[in-house]
Amino acid sequence: MNKDVLTVLQEDFNVCKNFIYKVAKTLLNEEVSKYPIFVAVFEEQDIDLGIPILRREEIGSAFTFNASHLEEFANKGLVLEDKQAAFRKNFKDPLEQCCIFITTAEESSFVFLPYETEKVWEPANREQLN
């Protein structure tokens, strides 16, 4: 996946990750799926996958985000039956990391982004380090 596109995805995700987290929690709590997947559709593409939850033009981003799940990917032949066990095994905790299927005109790929960004450690007293 193009590094510039991934950078834009990270920036857009940071803006809307709290809302996406709530949708993931709803999918889990209502037992829709144990494997929520969010489809990040780059720029002006149309894709028949998932339900749009955040449209690029509404949030001022480069991506539209759709809510989906492993079962839909399997039904549409995007995750083959013989690959589903491996997919489940490698799936991250959906309350800690968001599974995103990023798609551009050129390529598609799965990525996991943490909901919590890591905090940079800073000393309580900087002067002690000098």
C-alpha cells in the first residue's frame, strides 16, 4: 500500500476514531460479528461493501468509512473459506485495534490501527536530563 495513502488514512482515522470505536462496540455488543471490519474507501470510488457510516464529503476527509464484518467479506468471496481460520487467528482485539480494509483505485489491503495512540514518554523534570 502506498505510504502516502496510509499517512492520510491515519490522519483521517484520528479525526473519527471515537465514532468508529462506538460502531465497533455496537457490532460486538449486538452480536452482529466478533470481527468488525471498517472499509476505508479512498477518494471518489464506489464500493458495494458494508454500510456507509462516515462520508468523505460530510467529514472533510479523503476517505469514506463503511462498517462491515468478516462474514460479509466471506459471503462476497473477499476472504476465502480456507483463509478464514487464519484471518480469525490474526485478528486483533477489536476494542483495542481497528481492522480497516483500505481500498484505492490501484490496490486494497487490510491494516490494523490502534484506537489509542501511544503516549510519548516525557520526564517529569526535563532539567534533570541536561
